[in-house]
Amino acid sequence: MRLSPPARHLLDLMTGVTEDTSPWPDATRLGAFELGALLPAAYRVVRRSASAMPARFAVEEAAKERQPLFTTEACADLFDALVEGLPGRKWADMCFAAGALVRCPDGPPLERLAGPARALVGFLLAENRLDNPFALLAVAGLAGMDAEVAERLTAGRGPIAVAEVELVLGWDAERRALFAESVQERSYNSWPPLPDVRERLAGVPGYLDLVRATLETAEARVAAIHAGDIPYKADKAFEAGERDAIGRAARMALFRDEPWLPGVLERLLPGVAVAPTQARTLPSQGVLFEIARAVEDHPTPEAISALRAARGATRHAGVPKQLDRMLKRIEPALAERVEVAFRLPDGRVRQAVGEHTAVISTEGAVELSWWHGDRKLRSVPAAARREHGDEVRRLRELAKRVKQQQVTLVRALEAGYPSEVTPPYRRLEGQPVADRLIWEFEVSPGEWRAELGLSVPDVPVRLWHPARASVEEVTAWREVVQGKELRQPFKQAFREVYLLTPAEEATEVYSNRFAGHVVSYHKLYALFKQRGWAADRLGPWDGGGSGEARRMLAGGRWRASFCHEYAWHDHGYAATDQVRFHRLADGGWRLAPLAEVPPLVFSEAMRDVDLFVAVTSIAADPEWTDQGVDGLRDYWRTSSFGQLPPSAEVRRDALSRLISRTSIADRCTLTDRFLVVRGDLRTYKIHLGSGNILMEPDGAYLCIVPRGTGDRVFLPFEEDGGMLSVILSKAFLLAADTAITDPTITRQIRLTR
């Protein structure tokens, strides 16, 4: 094919025709077929010159960012390049070979590839290099070496995995390559998986039947273990190959939202999570976590409920913690599956149990109540426990499951704010959770009206967000929520808004709004996981000093990145840096100017970053001065009492409405940054961002570690980090400072007067 000048320049660099690196071509701008044409040359590159290797890396990195495509000639050339130098290199990447087969629109030259395929398969079998078994199977199909490869790949893999291999052996090389693509066998230089790989694989004859048979066989084996028909051995219920096969089947079934799947998972997951004895082991951690990873890729409400049931059943000490971390990522991911996210039970379940009636209600908090006629009982009636024990236990489990599904729904609703596809909110009509949210309805083209609750005519509907509202409208809705003492399922009326600043317009492609903060790295990393941001763990090792956390938004079409570095290893501190946004375009990620980022994508990502800094900054630790590090005290002092971020501005607005309703209202004043509390001994300034306290008249610092919430005060939302409750708790304590008995506090107050 005819190459563009940049592509020709890179090819000349890799083949040694030139060493001229100026101007350096941008490989990410090459066409898909140009990348396919250059990859064979990249694979052939040896360390012949200072320019060849960087050119190779540029092409390989570009291929990792977007999809290469191959002409029949380029596909054949890649196979030739894989064969060349095999004895010296002692390695060939079968993922490249299999990947080229499914990226050749005109079809791969099968007869032309047979010879190179035989050389590749024979060499890898001789070297016992079976790293990518299904990619190897695809190439073996070209080479006519099924028997040799099958014998090696089925040995010791267990019957579930053997059945999978046997099915794939019945397919041609291209279908096998498609399966290898779905398996996500990846090398360091792997290309992004085809976006439609699961749809295409679902159409391959026999595969969906295998998917169901795989999971039902796994379920039957676990049931046999619990019945005592198969001897129990801790963590030995499945072979490693079977674990992977079960995970692949679960991904396909979850992706297709198969109607038979919920029942299978409801039995399989709790069964695989708890030993049939009283041991604190389980039949297979591997299968449990592999299915959990599949649910993270393609979540459904029923699968999440089954995982929670497994979490509650297991006796293993570490498994619940791992599942909790995974569930915190899974539940927000459900918001991106708009077709299944709102498939939840009705708001009320009634069940007759003997002479009594059990009612599961979701109006507000989920509650299981018991009734005798029209009289509500305080507890489960003794007759129901005695005569219908199994039914009572089932109803308790159902109530627990409904409660978990409500939590999942709320998290999915909130995570769906930046979605570019409107979820089917209509399915929530009649659900109590929808009645406490503000909705917008398109009453005429482009004109939206906000209302509380979801019972309205059939018009387009979306969740109200303050970023789309005027200041006056936001203020009015906050008054409504506060006046009705309406506790919203998530922070909506009082939600923080992050708009592009002039400084960010000047920097164009990055934001320094939250750069330069010193944070506890361990807390930061935990929050990344909790909020669904992917990040590698940093540490004092080569390459572990800096990194970035990433969150996908808008259905995977936008990606936010938060840079940070592990700067003070001995003390566990990190420093924060830039926030950037990338758009998915032309099969790869492209750095986007901040002005082009959709406002809700920008606001929601920056809201998370604000949370990360607010919760993990050393400025939020009231005891930090006692364990300070030289050079950081100025930062601590400045950040502890400095200007408020948007999260604290919202907190200030909420406090202005709350304080007047409390018993200490006459002792409190709000300034731009502080809640000022007048005690009998001193006056105290509580910073609205950090919660730290200065005492007047001398500005001395007062260290109080909160241990309670003081008087009970209605809060219109559950605040991330709980700083609003902390500030209120400190305010109630200090307003009655003469009643304080804790000597660690009284000594500080009376030290200088």
C-alpha cells in the first residue's frame, strides 16, 4: 500500500534507511492500515541504531492506543516477521498473529500463512511456550497441527476447560482468533480488543450453549460438594483452567443478560464462598473473584445481589474485604448499563405467614415488618418463628437483598450523571427512591422544567443537576429540601458544581486546581478504589514513584486522569498534580482541551478529585502537627485555614440553613471560611474546609479529634467524608466549653488566656 510521508519516515527509521529523527512523526495520527503495514517492521527491529528502537516503540504505542488493520500482504508480512529470528529470539507473540487474523477486512491469506504458522507452532511447542493457549490454537488451525496442540492444552485443565477447548477445535482459524480476542490474552504490546468481539462471538455456532453448560456444570459441582458427594478440599473445587473458563462464560452471559443466569449465580456464588463444614475456608476463591471481575465488566442488579449474598455467607477473613472493594467499583459501573440498571423489585412486598403478614417496604429505609390484622408488631411473632422458620429466614434474606438493591440503584443513579445516553428513568415511577429526587422534564423542545418526584406525563426525563441550573434555582431547591427535611438518596440539591476557570482556560489541556497538595497516600489509594478510579499502587521501587488514577465517564467515551506522585516514602505521603481529560476517538484516546469536555463530565470528575484531596490531605488531620515532617508545616497551616474549595462552599451553604435550627444558633456566626462559635471561655473559629480550629484572641490552634456527633441535627444528604457532621459536633462541644472534661482539650483552652 502507499504510505503517507510520516509513515514512510517511521518505516525508514526502523529499517535503517535513515537515522533522521527530525521532525519526529506522530505515530498516533497514522491510518489504521498504515499501522498494520508498519508493525512487521517494528517486530523485526533489533538494536541497530539510536533511532530504530524509538521508532519501533512509537509504532507499538500507537497500536496500543488504537486499532490497526491489515491488508492481506501486511498480514502475511507480520507472520513472516514473527518467524524470522525465532532461534535467537526464542519467543513469538501469538496474540499478534491471532489479532491480525481478525483485523484483516479482506480476509487473511490462509494458504500463504500455513508455512509460517507451522514454524511458529512447532517452535513454541518445542520450547513449551504455552502462554497464550487460545491464540496458539488459532495459529494451529492455520498450520494443521490441532492434534499436537490439543494434547498439550487439555492436560490437567479439568473437564470444564477441556470442553471449552474441544468446542474451539471445531471452529476455523478465524473464529478461533475471535475467541482468543475475547479471552483477552494480552502481551505487553497488545492492541485494544475489538469493540464488537462479544457480539460476534455470540453468533458462533454452539458457543452460547457452552456458556450455559459451563456455569450449570460449575453450579452442579459446588452443590455436590455441599451435599457430600464430592470430598471437600479447601480452594480445590476447580482447576486453574476451569476457573478461567467459568469467568469467560460468566462474562458472555452477563454481557447478554441471559434470563437463566440470575438463578445460577444465586446458587453458585454463595455455594462457592463457604465451606460445607464449619471451616473458615471456601471451595474456590479463584472462581468467586473471577466471576466478580466478570460482574465488574458487565454488571446486573441480580449478579450484584448474588455477590453480596456470597460476601455475607463466607467465613474467610479476607474475602469480604476484597469483595467490598470490588463492589464499590461494580455498583457505579451499573449506571452505564442503562438497559438493566433499573430492573428492581416493586416498592412493597406482602407475604402471608400463618396468621400473620410480613411486609417488606422500601419507603425510605428498607424495612421488614410483621402485622396481625391492622396491628403492627414490634418483632417477629413467636408462632411464625416456631411454625414457619424457613419462611421467616427467607423473608429476612429477601429484605436484605432488597436493601442491597436499593443501595445499588442509588449508586447507579448518581454515577449516571455524566452519561451521554439517557437511562430509562421511567422504570422508576412509583419507586420511593425517585420521590426524593429532583427531576427535569422536557415540556417543549429544549425547555426543561424541574419537579420533585417522577409521576408526570410521558415526556423526556433526566435527573436535575445544579450545573444546569441558575443560582436562584439552586437556592430555591435547597430551601425546598431543607424545609421538607427531605433526606435525598445522594447529594443532589446541595451537590457541588465545578465550572471551568480562567486559569484552566489558559492551561488549555490540564487543570492545576487540585495540584500541589500533600496527602496520605494509603487513604488516597483506598479512595481511588472506592470511587471507581483505576490506579496502580505506588511505592519506593523502580517506576513506582508517580502515576495517574483514571475514571471512565459517559459510557466509556471520556476518561479523566488525576496525576500524583509518592513523594515522602518514609511517611506515606504523596503529592497531587494535574487533572487531564481524554476523548475516545478514531479507535484511541486523544487528549482533549478542557473547554471541549462536557460540563457534567468535567464537574463530576473534578468533584471526585476534590473529595480525594479534602479527605486525604494532611490538612484534614487535626493531629498532624504532633507528627509533622520538616518542610510541610507551612503547607499544613496554609491549607488548614485557607480558601474554601467547592465542596466546602456547599458545606457553608448547608450550615447557614442548619445552624438556625439548633440550640446553639445564638452562639454561632458564619464568615467566608469559618464557623465562629462563642464559648464561655473563648471564641473558636472552625474552618469549613478542614474542620480545624483556631482560638481567639491569639489564633492558637486547638486540636480536637471528633468522637461523636453532638446534638442530633437533620442533614439533607450523606456527606462524603462526614466533615459537616464533624464541624457540627465540634460546634456543639465548644459552645459549652465550660462543660468539657477531657483534659487534652481543657489544657489547650486554658493554656493562654
